[in-house]
Amino acid sequence: MRRREFIAGLGTTAMGPFAARAQQSGMPVVGFLSTRSPNEAAIHTNAFRRGLEEMGYLEGRGVTVEYRWANGDYSQLQPLAGDLASRPLSLMVTAGDPAAQAAKAAGIEVPLVFVVGQDPVRAGLVTSMNRPGKATGVNFFYG
């Protein structure tokens, strides 16, 4: 399975349990925080959108996605994560280790789906791989 398809599937699978909650308050809102720019992340963002559509969530009609882009400036991640934390999110998706750390530090209360390159336990994103809590994701160990 290709990496971007797996990432898209993971994010959309996490949306399932929040459909009932979203029906009570309108459309579900997904926060999406990336270390990159929209152009750099286009291939992954498009895969994410396709995954949402496959699960029945058409962006703008079945789900709202609040995108925040750090454009490579990691000093912007904390304010961007804080802004998303103030929104009525159903789910938070992060792309990149620093984005996941910023979301965790911002106290995001909703489930967090992350894509990171480091050990999420060692990074403090989850307490254990067996019981990750509200956070789940994909990590790509490079060696």
C-alpha cells in the first residue's frame, strides 16, 4: 500500500466515530496542521481529500477542513495550533513531527491523527503503542 493512501485512510477512518456528534452540531470540522506549504503538501492533501470522499465526507458539503500551513516556518506552528484549538473541531490531523508536537502542546482536546518520522512514545505524543489514548497515527522510522 502506498504511503499517501495509507495516510488518507487513517485520517478518514478516525472520522467515523464523530459522525453522530457532528450531526448534533452541524458539519464535522477537521483541523489540518502542516509544517509545509499547500504546494509542497499537495499530493498528500489530495490523498487526504480523496480518503474523506471515500468515507462519504465531501469537503465543504459533508465536512469542513480548517487548513493551517506553517510554510516551513516552525515558529508559526504553535500559534497555528492554538488557533485550531480554539475552533469547534471534531478531529485534528497533523503532518510532520513538529506539527504533531505543536498540536499536543496546544492542548487539542479532540482525537489527534498524526504522521511522524519518530517514535511517538519517545516523542511524548502517546503513552504507549498499545494504548495511545486520543492520539493515533503513522510513524515512519528511517534508519
